[in-house]
Amino acid sequence: MTPDRISIKDQIIWYNIWIQHEFDRLYSRQVKKYWRELFIEDLERANLTIDELKQYCIIVNPNWEGHNAQDIEPFRLMLTELGFPMKQFGVLFSCYENIESLPYPAECNTLRLIYNAHWHPILLKQNIPWQDLKMDRSLLVLMRRASESRCKLAKKILDKFDRKDLRITLGTFPKTIPDEWRELVNPYAYPLYVGDDRASNEEQHNPSHNLFYTAPFQMVVETSNETDRLSWRSIFVTEKSFKVFAWHQFPIWYAVSGLVGKIRDMGFDLFDDLIDHSYDNLIDPLARMDRVVAEAYRFSNHDTVALRQTHWSRLESNAGLVKQITKTAYSVQKTKTEKLQNELLKFLKPADCV
């Protein structure tokens, strides 16, 4: 049976590099050996030999994950050692990557995660009366999956804000984290839940309450991070950054440097006249964290409920842009995919075709 990581369509082998791997091994010194063992095993299960492999093009597909070119390079070098021709190798990234500098064809589909778990159609079906929602908190911070940096961020936020002004989550799966991370949150309770916020990955996109929507301001804690050991390092925009706009909220981000600029380039109104996003230019992640918390606190001290009404048309415009991007994101992916496939296939000689 073909393993989940490999799918074959005509002359293209799609390798879903992120499925069922051991994340920590991707950053070990033995990573190339790891990929070789894994890939040979996948070929055997797909009834392919190394010689037969050369009759195909290979496209690495990070899919919903933020693997960048540096992450994929050991895999590419391993293929080279197996004798696979690099002119038949390409990558469809989900993160931002400088594809012009790469020694192989590649495309970036940076809008891909907007339709992760189909959260937006589910949201629209709820027919939420956004403008009439009663606000009961100043700031929303959602961090279901705990990490060292998120625990540090939670501590800084809890130190700064009055708890009654916050709606914050952290550590939905508390048994999976080391004790030293819990200590980073002390003296505050851990985990931090909103209602029964112990949903599965599927259910998290369709909450049975409106509690995430009743704060006018959200700190979006994105997936990529420079300090957590097992984390993406690239600019990688997930559905989190689109939800803040669909939920009609003012945004601020704790993310890798440069991500906010990319979201601004998409056409979203980031309310630069109200919120100072200069933290996005800070290279030091801890300095950026401090600046983000300080700016969130400063903005929260305004009457954000009144500001929400004053700038309602701008919030509505952002929500409309999410709807527009959702409608076109799949076709954008299809176009980029076909472009990459066609570029690779032109190097595949007719005699090589299966």
C-alpha cells in the first residue's frame, strides 16, 4: 500500500514531507540519514526502486506546515546522493521563500492555510450578528498548543493586564508539556481554558460559543517562532491571522519578524493609525515580545468598544477581504501547482516516461 507521504499522479511523485515524521529529528545532525531511511521505506511500500524513481518528477509538498528551503535541503541532498536528477525536483512551499535564489523550481502558496479545516464557511453559516455582539473583554489571546515561548508570553501578559480584561488560552493538552514550562507561568494557573476549550483540532475551528468574538482586540500568536526548538522559523501565515479579521477584531501579532508586513501587503487594514506595528521590524524575538505586550496594553487602555463602532466599516472591509481570498485561494494553488508541474515535466524525456 502506498504510504501517506507518497502520492503518484501520472509522472509526478508528490512527497508530503511533513506527514508522520519525528519533528526533532529534522534538526539533528543525522537528518540526512533519517530522510534516507524514511524515503527508502516509502519507496518499498510504493513498490518503486531507486532506478524507477528517475522516471518521475518529485515535488516536495509541505502541505499545511511551514517547512522552508533550509528544512528541505537535507532531503534534497539525500536524493542527489541516490542519483536522482535535480532538474526533476521541485517544491511547493506554504511559507514565504525566496524561490529565485533556489537551485530548483519552486512555488510559494502562502494563502493555503486560509482554508485549513474549512473554518471560514463554517463561520459564515453561524450568521453571527457581529456589530451587535456585546464585548465583555478587552483582549483575546489564543494559544492552545503550549511551548516555551508561549508560556513566557502568557506570563508577561498576565503580569501586565488585569485578568478580568483578558480572555486567554494556553495548554489545551497539559499532560504533554515539561514541568519547567509550567514554572514559566507561575504564579498563574496552568492550563488556561475558555469554557470547555479542550476540543480536537477539528472542533477548534467550530466553537460552540461566541466567547472568542466578544473582545474587540486580539493578539494573534502565530505558529512560526525563532526561539522554540521545534518550531518553524520562516514567515508562515496560518488561518490564525485570517480569523482575527473574519472575527471583526483589531489585530496585533506575536510572530516572526516581517510577518505583519506580508499581511499588510495582502491588502488588509492593520489600523496603523491606531496601533504601532513597528515591533514587526525588531529582529530580537524577546525584544519583540516585550514591545508587542507593551503596545497591546497601550491600545487596550483606549475605549476599544467605542473604537470598534467608529471604525466598523474598516473592520467589515477586512472581513470582506477574507471572504474574497477564501474564494480564490484554491484556484491560486491550482495555478501554482500546474505551473510547477509543467516546468518539471519539460525536463522529463519521453523515453523516461512511465
